[in-house]
Amino acid sequence: MADPSFPTLHVRPQQGWLNDPNGLCHIDGRYHVFFQYNPLAPVHGGIQWGHVSSADLIRWHEHPIALAPRSGQIDAAGCWSGCVVDDDGVPTAVYTANPSHARNAVVALARSDRSLNRWQQADVPVGGISQTSGFTEVRDPFIFLHEGRRYAVQGAGQPSGEPWLQLYGCENLSRWTELGTLLTTDDPIAAEIAPADIWECPNLVQIDGQWVLLVSLSRHVAGVDLPAGVRYLLGDLVAQGEGWTFKASSGGVLDEGPAFYAPQVLADPDRALLWGWAWELGRSPEQIVEAGWAGVLTFPRELSVRNGVLRSQPAAELAGLRLEGLPWRPGVAFQATAFELIASGPVMVRLTGDEGDTLVSTADGTSTDPARILVDGSIVETFCGGVSNTTRAYPTGRSGWVVDGTDVTVYRLGHTVRAVTAAHVQRSHEAQVSS
């Protein structure tokens, strides 16, 4: 029997553990999304890079594992978060490699042909923890360009300590130069908005002509590193020595939901797309083992900066998932695997069943800026007024969704049969043959 809580339209393999999105890139007309993945069990261990691609952000083709741990090598304990850059025509993964423990993490490279299906992982690291840096952990490299030169930023810090972002020059990806600190809590806005022990998964991109910095907050509690949300900072890069520092001017919460972490941005010339990790919320370890899967990536989102605020909305292509209108009545439960509601006023979504009645999402849209709530299995993504909220709710075979509100339209979501161009057919065929 199919699991009604399993998301069928989001990026997520049928089984195993999934967390951070990695290596977002748009190469030769296809979007590629990599992610932290344990295909053997729904537990956080044995981390590899899973890989999917799409020509339209709707239909995803699953590829073979891209990067895997190698016994006795620099990534023996896992291939952790990082990015992919097109290095003079050569797709190159820049990732965190753990030979044994997080405190021994280094930066590793892997190169591929243009299919991104065949990867050669290097044996020599290009960077690690400086003995004079003062922090004990560093991870999650992200590459950006500024004034025609290439730089990398990494999250750093120490448990029960202060977070840093470190800056490197990397015109040659195989030879990094330490350029000092990009950001610390000496910046009063960063200290107030993004308190943490370690800033993880930094992203530094320009959106609508504005520098935007994303950091995921890791806090050390009772001997365990716990995710504590994601913050954005708007600001400027200020020259310092041979490098730069980030001076924040404002900031806020990237996603207000309880199940969102470790996003990554793909900055195309015409827009910025973002994926995040939605973890399991309220499921016991026994329930996760029984289900055989854990974690899902969000739908792709478009980011924009308006009046000093970072805004988020579903990628435009997602409208292509809408099928027929779904009959519903206020207060009356219905069953659906995936649906989207658009509300020009107040709206409330509940999940009702044997375990009671649970409020899942609320929003208050307007006629000029309607709220959108997208539900796929157990992941619920709400967008209202430029603000996103990611949460989880787990339907069963005997539960139902209840919508309360007026001026609400509900669409069933799924894949339609559509005409495709010969070029699209050829690209799909080549991807399948190469995998």
C-alpha cells in the first residue's frame, strides 16, 4: 500500500535518508540538484551525494550516486555539503570531505563531464582548518564571483563558541588562499539576527542588485549540534586587505516554519532559485524506520529583494503542476495526495483523522497578493506576503484535509501528459542513456 505521507512531486528518492540540497547548477539546459543522501537507511550516516535533474523544474530524473565515501581517502567518513561550479566548461563539485570527524573536515574537489553522471573525486584536499584560526570546525564551501574574481566562503565556529564565516580566494580551484574573515558577530546586525555557535551552509549571492547572505544556525545543546533556523542578511562587501568583509544593513528569518534548514541558492542570470531541506517533524525513530525514508527537499522558490526585505514565492514553473479544480466545502474533509490552494482572504488548513484534528497552516491573502499553500504528501509549504513557512503533517489512509475560508480555489497537483519538443526528447534520452 502506498504511503499517503510520501511526497511524490518533490525531490526525494523512494527510500533512505535525505538532507541538505547541494551543488545546484543549470548546465546545458538542465537543472541539476544534488543532496545529502544515505540510500541504505533513513538515518544520518554514510552520507553520499544523490543527484536528480530536470529540464522544467517539474519532472525529475534520478541519476546514479554522484559522490560516495572512499575507504582510506579524505572523504572516508562522508561526502558532505558543498556546491558545483562550471570551471571553464568542467562541472566541478567543491564539497566538505570528512576523513574521520567533523573537526578534521577538509575541502575536496570532484570533476565531471557535461552529463554530470561520471565524477572523478580527487585524493588531495584543497583546504582545511587553519591552525591559527581559533575555530575547531569548518564546512560547507560556497563559491561566488565579485569584481571578476572567484572566492569561496565557508561556515565556521566551535561548539559553545562564536560563529565565523571564512573567506578564500580560489581563482584556481585546486589552490586556495586564505583571505581572513568575511563575517563575525562583531557585526551588530549579524549578532542580533543570527545568534549561533556555528554558521552553516553560507550562501552569498546578488539578488536584484543587492548582496544577500544566508546562514543556517547550528547551536550546541547538551552535547548535540541542533539546527535552529535560517537567517538572511542584506548588506555590502567592503574591501579589506586582499579580500572582503560583509557589512550587514538588515536581515530577517528566511522561512518561518519549523521544518526548514540548510538551503542553497542557484543564481541564474535572470532569477535566483532556492531549495531547502524539510526534515521530519514529530515522527518517532520507530515510525521513520518503518516508513523507510526521511527528509525531503522543498519545491524550488524564487527569491527577490523588495524595499529592503528578502521575499520568497514558488517558482513560476510550478503552476504547470495544476490539474483540475478539486471539489471541496468549508469544514468538510477531503482526501488528496497533492494539492494547491490559492486564497484571496483568510484561510486555514487542518488535518483530521483518528489521532484528532491538527491545525497545519493559516494565511491571509489578498486579491492583489493571494496566499498559496502547496501540499504534497506530508510537506506543506505556505507563501503569503513574500514570507514562506515550511512544515510537515502526516496523512494516513483514514485521515482527510479540511479547508476553511472564503475566496479559495483548490487545485489537484500532478504531472500532465503534454507535448514535448524534439530537443527535449533528445535531452531526456541522452540523460537516461548516460546514467
